[in-house]
Amino acid sequence: MDASVDANSLAKQMLLTEVMDDHRRFQVASGQAGFLAEDSAGDLDGIVARACDELLVHAQLEQEVLYPAVRAAIVQKQLVDEAELESETINNLAAELRNLFPRDERYLPAISVLGKFVQLHMESEEIELFPLLEESALDWNALLRQWRQRKAALRAERGLVSPESDPETVD
């Protein structure tokens, strides 16, 4: 097998894994939020604020980097349309939650609703959309590089720091 094909396949796996890891991180954070008592409002708000910021970065990455490439690569454009609408809804809910405080009546319900939307979005992407990319002719290495570079920039804009923001690709 050609080394460039192997590298492209590895880059595809790495990118899709990063997308799924982002999904899982929010699940963990929303689970933590559900376990915190109301008397831990400061801890709760910090966890929720970070999770919302991460979601906002993720949604923007999907909209700017992933969805345009996927739209060009698959025939089933409706799945991309649905993913974009889900992502926009999540983005709006995260932005709204980011503006609430733990003492607000809508705070905990908003966390719950956002968690449900993220779960739905994860399932539709991971079960329906991603399998369609198996035979796509995308340049996954370039897409992975673009994803990581943009992610690092967006995370820096929001004051989020993480060692995973390395823009290296698979050669």
C-alpha cells in the first residue's frame, strides 16, 4: 500500500477521533455538572463555562472546517444540513447557558437540554455521517492540519489552553 494513502487514512482517523473526543469531553463535563450540589455554584459555573467555551470552539470548527469538506465529499447533502443545524442549535444553547448563572432557574435545565442536544448530534455524526467518509477522496492530512491550526487559534481567543492543539500532521 502507498505510504501517502496510509498517511491520509491515519490523518482521517486522527481527525474523526479528535471530533469524537470533543463530543465526549462535553459529556463528561455535563455529567460533572449534574453531580455538583447547588452549594458548589462556583465550581459548577467554572465547569459549565469551560464546557460551553469548548462547545463553541467545536461548533465553529465544524462549521468552518469540517462541514464544507464533508459536503464536497459525500452525495447525501441532507446529512450535512442536519449536522449543521444541530451544531447551530448547540452553539445557540451554549451561548445562552454561558450567559446564565447557577442561581438562575433555567441554569440546570439548560445544562440538561444542551447535554441531550450534544448526545443527538454525536449520534447522528458518528453513526450516520462519519461512516460515509470511509471511501472519500478528501485530503485528510490537509484537513487535519487546518482543523488543528484553527482550533489552536479559536482556543487562544477564548483563553483555553491545551497540549492537544499541536498543528502537526501525519507525513
